[in-house]
Amino acid sequence: MNNVLILGASGNIAQMVTDNIKEQANLTLFVRSPKKLVGDKQPAKIVQGDALDVDQLTEAMKGQDIVYSNLGPNRMAEMAKVVRQAMINAGVKRLIWVATAGIYGEESTDEGLAKATEVYGDYQDPSTYFGDERVGADILDQAPEIITTIIRPNALTNDQSVGNVVVDGRNDRIRPSALPISRITVADFISKLILNDEQYENDSIAISEV
């Protein structure tokens, strides 16, 4: 079984992933506040720490095979720099990083892009939500030392069933038929990728439901 470190492990999607794979991987859960973890996370190891502390992250990453990051939603560029450096320090190569759809201006229509920009800011402006996410993704996308998959979920829903996923690539606009995606579907997709991590290496993918 692979050793998997989950950053931001108290997030809703990360906790679903933990529940999905806790019997199939050796898990370490890196959290700022362990009290936010819900349910039985055994046999996972829990490490309390700060994702902006490179020494704490380096220590947590030692001996890991895969790092899955569910960090956010703010200061993503800063955290990307720290995660990259910690992975280099610890000698870990494989990273699965969750961002958000829209950080490349890849909305399916110009109207959709305009609406998203009103809410999340210009993706080319690092001071905005989209722009910060974009810078963070670029830092990792361009890191030759690690093998990264950047996952960009479409708008999230709380539907309680796993839907069918459609994948759009790094340089593609999100197809017009793509729909918002449930958190449980995102968690299912990430869980399968962790367990078969040779997919989407050095790639950035948008995921939606159809």
C-alpha cells in the first residue's frame, strides 16, 4: 500500500477521500485543527500543523509516496511554494493538487467567463481568488522536481450520489454540456486517482458532471 499524506484533511472532500481509501492506503492526515475531523479516521495517522511552515510539512512528508492537497481557499500561491519546497526537501515526487475551474479563463462561454470574473476576479490578477489559485497552480505545474496532477472541479454541489465525470484538458475550454459536480463525485475521482496515480501525470484537468 502507498503512503499518502493528505493536506487540509479536515475539508469536506478530503474527509470523504479519507473514508474511501483508509483501508487501501497508509494515510497521514495533516490538519490545522484535528477537532474538525468527523467520524472514525482510524487507522490514519493525524498530524497537527501549519501548511505554511516548510519544516512541519517536510517532516510530515518524509516517507510518503503521494501527497494529496486539499488546501485553500486562500493564500494558495504561498502554500504552493511551501508544498513544492517541502516535497523537494523530503524527496517526494507525486502530488495531487486541487484548484478550481476558471483559473485559466476556460469557462465554456464568454458570458460564463464574465459572470465568473465578477464573482471571483480576473484570473490574470494575482490579488483575486482566481488569480491566486492560478499562480499556485502554475508554481506546481512548472515544477520539474515533482509529478503533479492539478484537478480543477467545476462548481460544487451537495448531491449525495456519485455522478459521471467528464474531463477537459489544460488548454481546453470547459465543454458547454458540462454540469456542476458534486463533492462526493470529486472525492470519488480523487480517491481512484490516488489508488491508480499513473493517470494524468504532469497534467491539469477540469472535471465536471454530465
